[in-house]
Amino acid sequence: MLLFGLLGPVFAAGRGLNPVAALVERIQPGQSSRFVFELDEQQSPTDFFELGSRGGKVLIKGNNYLSIAAGLNWYLKYYAGVQIAWNNPRPRLSNIRFPKPKQRERHTTDMLVRYYMNYCTFSYSAPFWDWERWEQEIDWMALHGVNMPLSLTGAATVWRNTLLELGVGKEQIDRFIAGPAHQAWWLMNNIEAWGGPNPEEWYERQARLERRIVERCREWGMEPVFAGYGGMVPSDTAVWRQLGLTQVQEPGLWCGYRRPAFLQPTDPVFPKIADTYYKNLKALYGEEARYFAVDPFHEGGSTAGVDLPAAGTAIYEAMKRADPGAVWVVQGWQSCPHPEMIRDLPGGDLLVLDLFSESRPMWGGDLRSPWRRAEGYGRHDWVYCMLLNFGGNVGMYGKMQRVIDSYYLAREMQQADSACARYLKGIGAVPEGIENNPAMFELLYELPWRPERFDRTAWVETFAEARYGHTLPQVAEAWRILAGTVYDPPYESLQEGTTESVFCARPALRVERVSGWGSSELTYEAGETQRALGLLLEVAERFRGCNNFEYDLVDVARQALADRGNVLLKRIEAAFDRSDRTAFKQLSDQFLSLILLQDDLLRSRKEFMTGPWIEAAMRWGGRRPEKQDFYRRNARTLITTWGNRYAANVGGLHDYAHREWAGLLHDLYYPRWKTFFDAIIRGDLPPADYYPMEAEWAAGVQPYPIHAETNPIEMAWKVYDRLIEKP
């Protein structure tokens, strides 16, 4: 039942072009005529694409349009040397030679679920996207074979309409629904109201945007996963009385925030609320909606007094009343899903996302995992997922070899009919933030199409050649270095996301992490990223104008400079410990100058600039200053204090979403560090609390550039020249 909709022929957009040809036209008009896209509509237990030629054109054949799109992406990378990426969504194709495959090349997969996105992605990356940006992302999904994307835009509108229909007042709704940048944690039952109240027109615009997103996804044959109903209700006791709720539980706090209340499934009003919710969801986004994400008790929500089997059954039955073919999609994270909650549910109607498969897999095959469940998820289907990014933080990072090895281990155990791996149905990328580390996403979404285990070192060399259109020995060596350092942390590491840049940390003489659950510990020699930068610069002129190369060059330079900062801070601590005031002053001045150099470097690429993030938020306010202020404050708060003082300082959320971006470096991270160093040099105690400084920036209105202001190759050379100076 779960996979039925993914096996059959896929709907073709009836606008003169099939979806794949339309995608090519969006990349560059007039280029689809260079291809023949052929749909094989015969039923197949696997997905496949074939590359060949016909009539002097490139032929790409597949069993559905998403398979054909995945084949197009494979062809562009490995034949034409064109890689579609977040930094390079619309490359110019007319100047590219499209060689014809000399013989047929066929790839198949029985991994029929290719999932994408995390609740948090909708807050750390996508809260202010418009249709143009979403259209670009859906094209990226199609090229990577994604057929099951999480789709939360417009979820708040479903809730608003549901509560209004149930008789809840607008002011009460405003005290429940979170603001645009904090939707993820509200939908996961962690917070309520923070960042709001939302303008009325925001709800309508979100719904219109979601309808366009869903329509395009369905043209491709993707199955959007919508937010379902799992018992969340406002914590406002007046609402409980108004709705006649008698069995409500308050599940405690999350990082200092009061959670929404949980309505027990045995409450007679539970079915009414659930049915009203699904009716409103389908009214907005179509009767075809049948995949629903529900994650009750996420990250420590109290289950005391909750009949977990009954709760699971009630959530499941509510979905089934809405759609007999409904499937519950749930995150495997920490103690969720609670085994008792899913134990009695039938197999095939629950899909578990093994969220952190590359570090803390639950599915049972990795005996060293601290989250291992010996029996996996029982009879329930599951997806091998890569989480990779936390908080949208910037940094080159990924467990490249472990992603590969763990996936093929799961496949081998599945083929051996191991109980814990038997119900593996696919792969998924579930990052908290995107638009970084493109190598890891290319790797993950190629796994289903590669039948045999492979080594990361050989793969990154082919990746680099595909990414830049051609390669040179220096490029290959640089990527081998990266594959053995930033993309090869210790196997047993449980690190959550990138090795964090100490430039972004609240100042201290010893910085172990920037965010509450991150790490700044280097697991490789800092000079290695500098060496990779030097190799890329040797041949930079040969790649001048190559979008992907210049983006990567800046990213490697940024990483090398951040790594130097990490080492330099340890030398500053040593100077302080030996009371060497002269050395301390000299080294701290060097550290501050590195932050400013990093800021200058990152002004060479808009992807590493603060301005586009804030500008995208303010566009939602139109020309009304008061609305612009609302969205700007949402955007600036999320990436600094995250929330209020208590959540920032006690709840551990300050700098959780820190960004090593031009603008933030200059106007927040640099002043924080300078204040700290100046106090020590004067013999004063440094500030005990940096929240006021951070809150002031979050409330600021100063504009930031939205276009690159410096040259990436020239700035990378400046960084390299600085790195090779004698310390």
C-alpha cells in the first residue's frame, strides 16, 4: 500500500512539454530539443533509467518522469560535466557539448522511497522562500530522484482554519501558532506562539504558495508528506473548556519553552478535532493527500500517564478516516517513535525515517550505535537517512565513508532477510539546513542507483570532474585531501553537524563548541585544508568563471581560515595561562583580523552573505515598513539568540543556528570577541552575558548587501597568503 502510488505511470504535465523537458527549459530556454525523453509505462517492480542516443540526440528513458530526471542528472554530471547545485541552479547549457553515449547505460533501483527534508529545514533554510525559489528546489529534487518530499508550507493555515471552525478565537490562535521562522518546532510540539502573531495575509499567502508547490510535485508524481494530527492542542485552558476537552496533558518544557498541550486519544473530542483538521487540510491541498508526518513527544515530551498503544492507534485511525490509503511518516529520533506506540499498528502503513543513520542509527544493524534497537522497527517500513547538517550552520563536513558503508550494510542485511533490515524501503536526506556540502547530497542520492559498495576517494575525484566540467591533478589531490579530513571524521564520532568555527562562538579562552550540542574539536590537522586551498589556487585561472569551482574555492578558503582560528585560539589560551601579556595582545589581534578577513572573503559569494537571508524575509512584508520589521526580526533572531533570554542562555539555543556569513562576522561575532579580548587586556572581567549584544543585533535594522562585492579568486589568494605567513 505504501509504495503503490510510486510504482505506476506518472502524471505528465499537460502543457505541451513533459515535466523533464519543462525542467530543461527552465534551466535554459531552447535546450530541451537536444534530448529525447522516453517514458516506458510498463509496470515495473523497480525504477530505472537508460542513457543512449537516437537521431543525433541524447536519449534518456525511464519508467517514470522522476527516473528520467535522475537519468538526466546522471548524464549532465558524468557525460556533459554539468552539475546542477544550489549555488548553480541555472547553468548555461547552450555552450556545453552534449556527447552521445557510445553504448546503452542502464541503472535500476528497488529503493522506491527517496525522501527529502526535515521539519527544521522549513525554518533554518526555507521560511522565507517565494515560488521562484521553491520551483528551483523542486527541480533539484526531481534531478535527484526525490519522490517523497516533506511539505510543511501552509501547515499553519490548516491549523488556523481548523481552530476557527471549532470556535477558537483569533486572539487565542495568535497565542498558539508560532512565527514564520519557528514553524518547525511548533509543528513538532516543542513551542507555541514564539515569533508571532502572524499577519492575517501571511496565512493566505502560505496557502497559495503551498498549493503551487503541491501541484508541481504532483506533476512529477512526487508524494508530498503533510503535517498530520497527533493530539497537539493549545496550552490555553480557556480553549480546553471551550472545546470541552477533559483529558489534556501538559508535556513539560522544551529548551525553556512551554510546550503545547497533548490531548489524550481517549478524550471523546479527539476524533472531532482530528477529523476537522484533515478535512481542512484536504480542502486546501487536495484529496490526494495521504502521507502524514506526526511526531508526538518529540525531544523529551513527557509520556507520563499516556496510554501509548491507544495514542498510536488513535493517531493512525484518524489518518485512515481521512484516507483509507493513508501512511503515517514518523521520525526515528532519540526515544521516538516509542515502541509501544507503534507496536500494534499493521505493517505497511507506517514509514519510519531512521533520521541519523550516519551516526546514531536505530534500525539495528550497527552494533556500535548508542540508539540501536535490536529488533529495528519490527514489521514497519523504514528509510535510511542522512541528517548531516544541524541549525543550518556553515562548514565543510560529512561522514562520507560511513554513509556509504552503513547503507550497503543495510542492503546486505536486507537481502539476507535480516529481521531488522527486512523492511528497508529507501533513502532520505533530512538535514536541518541545506545549501551547503553539495558533495554529500550528490553522494546520498546516487546510492540507490549504484548496486555495489564503493570507496569515497575514487568517488570524489569523479565528483570533482563532474562538478567543474574537467579536472586537473591538483583538483583531484585537493578533493582527496578533503575526503580524508572534513569528510572523514572518526567513525565513532557522534558529532552533530559541522566542526563549528570558533569565530562564531560566544567568547572564551577555551571554546569546545559554538552551539549547545555542537563541537569545535578538529579531528584532522588544520594545515590540511590550507594545503587543499593551495592546490586549488594553483589552477584557479584555468577554472575562472566556473560557478561551482569558485563557490568551492571560497568554501575551502573559509574552512582553512576557520581551522586556523581554531588553532590560534589555543595559542591565545596558552599565552594567557603563562601570563604573557605581549603575546596575548599580539595573538588576539591576529585572531580579530582573521574574523575581518573571513568577512571580506565571504563577501565574494552571495551564498555566504547575511543580506540575502534578511532580504528574502523582508520581501514578505511588501512595501509596509511595519510588516518588513516583523519578518526581519524573525530572520535575525533565529540565527543569533534563537529566542528569548531564558531559551538562549539556559535552554542552550543561543547560536544554535549561527552562520559564518559576511555581515554577521563583522557586526556581531567580531564585536563580541573584541569586547572579550579588550576586557582581559585591561585587566577587567569579560562580560558574563552576551545576550544583550546579540539581542541588539537581532533587533537591528541596518541593511546588508545582497550581491557579491569582491572577487572569489582574488580573495582566496589573500586568505592563502595570510595563512602561509609566519605566525
